[in-house]
Amino acid sequence: MHLIRDRISIAVRQGASGEIGLELLALQQQQFMQWHQLKDCAIDWPTLPLNCRQIRKHFDVTLVYCGLREKARSPWAQPVRTQG
């Protein structure tokens, strides 16, 4: 759940950070859907990584993009501030 919370905190930001956060949340949802298919016996264990391969690649591309944006001093480079 902490990954969901972290990505939501990014997604609610304005600008590029929010867009990236929304993208990460959508990809995470796709991975959870695959996991639930495994739990529901709709797919088998060897199929899970095959189904998640493209999701993982998209995740990696998005994270690399974030790294490039950080070097450009984008809003993504701002730390997440939590209260309390």
C-alpha cells in the first residue's frame, strides 16, 4: 500500500509531476490486474511475467524519463513533503 500512497502523492501535483504520477498509478493498476488474474486462476505462474513484461518496460521508460526531467530541474525534482 505504501507504493500506492507514494504514487498518489506524486499524481496530485500540478504539471509534469502529476502527469508522471498518474502514468505510474495506471501502470501499477495494470500490474495488480495481472496479479489478481493469477490469484483467480485465470492465468498460471509462468504467464504472469510474460503478461507483465510490457508493463514493466513502460514503467522503466517512465522512470528513465523522470531522471532526465530531474536533471532539467523539472517539478519532478522537488521532494515530496509530508505533514506530521
